[in-house]
Amino acid sequence: MQKALSKRKYVIVLIFYITGILFVMRLFYIQIIDRSYLLSANSNVLRHITQYPARGLIYDRKGKLMVYNEATYDLMVIPRQVKNIDTLELCRLVGIDLPTFRDRMKKIREYSVYRPSVFEKQISKEAYGFLEEKLYKYQGFYVQPRTLRKYGKPIAAHTMGYVGEVSPDICESDPYYKSGDYIGISGIEKSYEENLRGHKGAKIIMVDVFNREKGSFQDGKYDTIAEMGKNLYASLDMEIQEYGELLMTNKKGSIVAIEPSSGEILALVSSPTYDPNLLVGRVRSFNYNILAQDSLKPLFNRALQATYPPGSTFKLVHALVGLQEGVLNLQTRYGCSMGYSFGSVHVGCHAHGGPLDLIGSIAISCNAYYCNVFRTILDNSEFPNQAEGYRTWRNYVTSFGFGSRFDTDIPNVLSGFIPRNEYFDKYYGKNRWKFLTIISLAIGQGEILTTPLQLANLAATMANRGYYYTPHIIKAVGDLNHQQEKYREKHTVPISRQYFEMVVEGMYQVVEYGTAHYYKMDSIPICGKTGTAQNPHGKDHSIFIAFAPKDNPKIAISVIVENAGFGATWAAPIAFLMIEKYLKGSIAKKEVEERMINGNLMNVK
Amino acid sequence: MREERNIFRNIDWILVFLYLALVVIGWINIYAAVYNEQHGSILDFSQRYGKQMVWIITSIVIALILLMMDPKVFTAFSYFFYGISVLSLLVVLLIGKEVSGSKSWIDLGGFDLQPSEFAKIGVNLAVARYLSTLNIRMEDFRTKVNTFMLIGIPAILILFQDDTGSALVFSAFIFVLYREGLSGNVLIIGALVIVLFVVALMINKWIIISLLGVVAVVWFFLIKKNRRDVISLLGLFVLVAGFVYSVDFAFHNVLEDHQKQRINVLIGKETDLKGAGYNVNQSKIAIGSGRFFGKGFLEGTQTKYNFVPEQSTDFIFCTVGEEHGFVGSVIVIGLFVGLFVRLVNAAERQRSGFARIYGYGVASILFIHFLINIGMTIGLAPVIGIPLPFISYGGSSVFAFTILLFIFIRMDANRLQLV
């Protein structure tokens, strides 16, 4: 009996072995075959924390800080990890009510339960201090330090642009950006986004079941350090930028100042403007809506995007083309009897002595003279017809940068408009248009449109006597001595320097005794040209372009004051003040300055 | 003197080695499970590994004392120990302190005694004593009743403490009784009952009953058709169908919600990873993420950062799996299976029935713990909170398992002497 029963040992031992083998097989499955447990373990314990680099700073051309960063904190949430939290207390800390909380969590969950989302942007410093202490109680929540832009002086808003949250479209197309990231949306912030943003780093930390930090994963072997964005050195001079904005107070219009020898933009004023600090952080969308609805369009960058007929400033171009084409010389004179008449067409002019030679025609800005010059250019016997003459003329004009966009670093630069032959062919019919049809082009009116930036570039080209550098806003990236190479390319106008000298002499006389002599400064030899852009909607726009000093020029400028009438009345004195401020540092005639600052042309139509 | 030397010469050193190996592995894993940098010292008695160290050393002292005792004491006092065990289980019901739902602890001032751990020893001694008594035969109905009483009384008392796990451990004696002559059908029926139980919960009861009907009809055509066979076939069908039906009924009307959930999680009907399934899921994640060689000592993240609950007691095997991988897990399983087989072999070589039965009892009790505990951590058994012998943290459990094992080692050392 015992003998038989002792055989039962084998059954029992077999059960032991089978159990052991079953366990080993099961372990083989979950530890070696099925990889999902490893992934779950990592998602349990590893947190990928994005290290946001500080955005690059922006300095002016003299190394003065224009744009810097200020620390703020975003409250982040990973919905999957949220459990057993005191919702009411959290609502109180953040300053929202319960329905808002539920609403937000719902939206965040719809985006992703696993990925971190911003729960509350830019929480207050007090809330941050409090949360920092209590955060362990709120599983699934953590605080992410971020930076916000801060502007030392409320100037150059349009140029600087603004930073905002990245749109879902960009998020999808560019893997660098994650929902809630910031991106430059306009201005320099947009065009230099890649330099400014730096490089995000990632820190992998381990957390316990209560979401408490437990140190870095594998001693930080897989961490990457955030790289700060590159600093930018703007070509702007803060001082005259600020001064320009001051002068344009209560006026619509723009000032563009360029250093002719480099193409660097010294000042880019669009008025009315706004304080760039308004478009930062949580108040941004609120303020943006107010600004966007303002009838004065403060968000509109007139210096780059407003297009005006260049008016009489364009006579400089006509003169140069005429000289180069050999249909005009210093001694050419045309009479003027209060304008130019041909058949039924009449172009008016103001009263002046005559007949004028080339210099005089520029100084006095005689319309009849330029109708004749334009006619001789088109009538040139070298061409079979006037259309071909126009084509040649247009080629000269576009070589100044008119009619096309500058390939530059400021976004949203417009091209203006210099009509092609085809345009007139379509409008009037082929061979059905001639000089008289388009005679208003002779005095810078009609179809042609130019931007204030292009007019400033014209001034710079005059200053250089025949070439220009693409106007640009950023002098150097990273280091002030690292000048941007791509803007060192010289664009030469196919007109010889001697003709430029002649026209420049005319510009000098404009200020000496011509249309702009009223505000003449003895200390600085300024060359300029007045212009008046006819405005079908109201009072004409006042235009003035200039450069100074006459020899070895340091600044070229265009000023447009909308609805201000003749170029000489508002635009010229503002340009003079800018030049004086830039070259001398102070203003001699305070009364002019005061009159300009206090002038209110906002309500002139 | 001479006798003592004999004892140490006759000790089964393989059993002692397996015991020490498991205890040391246990301590290392408890250290890893509760490790944190602020409490680096291994002798920090405020930490669990410090306390466990104390208990292990105390256990070894107890083991030495047991080895020096006369083995006749165990036989002579087995009913006495049984009585004390039952008494302490009654006491705990009166003055016990409740920890996580079970009223199983007596506070002895700094040390929480868990009588249910020690009751296993008393029951094992009593069963061994009773079945080894002359003229007691397993086949007798009276013997069966008495044996089930001996086992059932403490088991029911433990059930009253709401400690289902510890009560379930007493089912281990089914192996002992089988060895001592209980029909082998008991094991087969037991296994069938478990299979049918699980199947009944997973599949609609009417489908199973129909399937059983089909089997019965096929059987009916295969067998010789005499009345007796047909009746017993019909009876069997009714019995099995009735069982399936009552399992379904009992499950829905008798079991409590948390018990239902645990079973549902196990059979895969419920995958609530945040609720009832959380423990098992986290346990599998910890073990599964260990891969082949494990993450290395103190490198485990799931256990150390508390993703796994009870990581130093019931779920200690997670630390083994996570930090030492497949290799470490297989070693631990190998050590346990080796211990069980060695115990059974040692039990068979005993001259005295008492020592043999007791040895089988030790092997069976340890095996059931192993089966349920590791089965639970790898998702093969429902979540039942019982410790993994020698490995899990806990003074009562270390003491009780040490005493349980060393009583047998002491008797085994004496096996060559006449009873």
C-alpha cells in the first residue's frame, strides 16, 4: 500500500515542474517577445521635458538693446496622468471657474491625452510660487518656464513684428513646432525666426507614480541642451527711429532712412504706430483685435506696404534716363507757360521764370520740362516707335528697384507698379497708346506706384551716384562684426556717373534756392527733391526724398506725409530734422521741430 | 555532544542552501524596491530592508534553536501547537488590528504578529500527527471528516478575518491527502472544476450546456446501451450542467464586487487599467520591461517609483523581473521548484509517517504560495494578497516559513535514528 502510494510522489513533482515551466514560458512571453511592456514602462516613468531656449535678443546698430526676454510660466497638463486632484483649489489658484476648467480639459483631451498641453498660459508669479510648492498634489500638471518678448522703448513696432503661438497648420507641416510653441508672426521676428528661436533641448527625467521628479534618466545621456537663439543687430538707429516716430505724431505716413554706403535701414517709421508691448503674451489677441479694428490702421506698415505715385521725385529718374539716352543735356531748355499743352492735353505747372535748363528744372520742379523730356525719350529715333521707347525707359526705371520687390529681410515688402507695355496694350489696345496717352507718367503720376522704401532707395542711389545695396534691416547675426554677406552685392544702374553728378547738383539746388529752400540748413549740404502725390480720395500727399551730406553721403531718406499737400510743407522739414538729428545729434531750429511734432494732420482728408 | 555533531552532519545542506539563497535574494530585492538615496545605509532600521535584515538574522537564530531541539517535541506537542494556533486566530478576531481590509494582525508593540502565518505550522503538525496515528486510514470516511475539520476550522477562522488569500493556502493539503491515499480523482475533479469554473464565466452558460449536451449525445451513441450507463451518463450531464449554471449564479449573486472584478480582470473580461486591473497591469509592465538581463540592481523604475503597489510584499517578484530580467526570474523559479522537489524527495525518505506527511505539507504550503503569488504578478492568477515565501517583506511571514521549514529539516536530520 505505502509502496503504491509513494509512486504518487511523481504526480506531485510533475505538477511542480509543470507550474515552473508554465511560469517560465509566460515570463519569456512578457519579458522577451512582447515589447509593449517596455514601452508602457517608459511612458510610466519618463517625462520628456522640452527645454525652451531664450529667444535671441535684438540690438540696434550701436549695440543698444531693443528687444529682450522676460520669464513667465505656463501651467502644463498631461491629461492621462491627471488623477484625484482638488479641482476647486486648482481653479482658485489659476483664477478660473469650474465650467471653464471642464471645458478646457475636454478640449485638451481631444488634442491628446498623452502629450503635454498648455493648460494656462503665463500664470502670475504668485500663482507660480504657490503652485511650485503644491504641484505634487496635482498629478499630471507641471510648470513650464517660458520667455516673453519685452521692448525697452515702445518703438519700431512694425519692423520688430511680434511673436505668437504657432498655428495648427505650421505645427503639422514643420516637425520642429509643437502645439503651444511660439513663433515669429511678423516683422523681423518672422523673417529671422530660425536665427532667433535657437534650438530646443530635451531633458528626460524620471518621475514616480505621484509625478514627482526623481532625477535624470541615465544621468542625462539622452538629454540635449537648449541652444539660445542668435542675437540680431538691427541696422536701425534707435535714436532717430524714436525721433522719427515723434515727428510723425498725429500724422499718417512714413519715414524711411537708409545708409547709402551699405543699404542698411536706419529708421523705418510708419505712422500711426503702436506700442509693441501690447502684442505680447496673454493680452496679445485682445489688443490685436482692437488695433485691427482701428480705422487708422495702426497695424498697417505704410513704409513697406503703402504705394503712392512718386510725384515730382520721379523727375530725377526722367532726367537721368534722358541724359543717358542722349536726348537731354545740361543746357537743354524748355519753355513753360503754366504747364505743357499739346492739342487737347494740358499738364499744369506753377508760376516760375523760364525757360529753365536741367538744373533749374529740377530745382523749380517744372512739369512742362519733364513732359518734354519724357516725350523725347519715347520719341527717340533709335526706336521704331514710342512703345519701344517706353520699353527702354521702363528698363531704366526698374533698374532703380521700382516695380519689383526687394529681396530683403523684412517680410511683406510690396513691389509697387511700373506698367509694362503689355499693360497699356491690354488697356488701350496694341499700338493705340502713345506718349500723350501716358503723359502723366512724366510728372510721376498716373499708373505708376512706388513704396516709401523704394523712394528712399532712389535717394540712396542718387547719393551713391548710380548704385545701391538692397535695403535691409538686420546688419549682423550673432556678432556685430558678422555683416550679412548677401546684402553686400552692389546693384548698378546703367547710367553713367557724370549724369548722376548733374542731377545731384539739381537736387542740391532744390534746397539751395528751389522748392525746398525754406527750411535750408547752413550746417549741412543737403540734396533733395520735393514731390506731391495726387490723391483721388482727398488732399495730396506730401513727399520729400533727400540725402546728406552732398559729398560722402551718410543718410538717404524718404518722407511721406499723407494729406499734407506740397512736399515742401511737411515732408521736407521732417526729412531735414531727421538728417540733422542723425548727423549732428541735436536740432538747431527748435521752433521747426516743435511745429512738426505738434502738427496734427490726422483729420485732414 | 556526539548526538549534536551527528545532527549537523545529517542536516540536508541543500535545503539549507536553497533557504539561504531565497532569503538573501529576497533581502536584495526588498532593498532595491524601497531604495532611495537619502537612506543609503543597509542598517537603517527605519527602512524596510533594515527591519527585514533583523528578521532574517532572528530567523536564523530560531532555525539554529530548532535544529538543537529534540524532534520528539514536535510530535508530542503537535496538537498543542494546533490549539494555540486556533486560539490565536480567535484572539485576532477579537482584538486584531485591521490593515488594508484584513483584520489579521495582533499589535505586539512594534511588531505586528499575523497569527494566520503561524497557523499553517500548527495545522501541518496536527494533520501529520493525526494521519500518522496507527490505524488511521485515509479511505475511512471518519478519517476524511476529521482531517477536513482539522484543516477547515482555522481556514474558516481566517476567512472571518477577510483574508481570503491566507485561507486559500489551506487548499495545499489536497496534495498531502492525495499522497496519503485520497483518491486521485480528487485532483482531477479539482482541476476540472477550476477549468469549468473559468469557462463558465467566460462563455455564456447556455452555450456550454448545449455543448455538453452534444458531447453527451455523441457519447450515448458510442457506448453499449445498457440502462445503467445511460442513467449515469444522464446523471453526469445534469451534474456538470448544474455546476456551470450555479457557478454563473454564484458569481453574480454571491461574490462581492471586488472579487468579481479581480476574476474578470484575470480571465480578460475586464481591462480597467486604472481600477481593478491596475495592479496586475503595472506588475506585468514592471516585469515585462526587464527584458532578458533586466535593468540592473537599483535601476528598476517601475518598482522604485511606486508604480507597482505593495512592491516589497506581495509584488516583490516585480522587482526581480524588472531589475534582473528573464534570467533572474528563471533563477528564482528554479530555486523554488528545486526546493519543492527536494522537500518531496526528502519527505519520501522518512521512516516515520509523521515526518513524511509534515514534509509534504511544507512542500505543498510553499508551493501554493509560489503558485498564487508569482501567478498573480505575471497575470496567470487573480490578485490574492499572499506573500512569496522567504522573499516577501514581513516579519511574521519570514519567521513562520523559517519555522515551518526548519522543523522538517530537524526531523529529516534525525531520519536515520529509530523513532
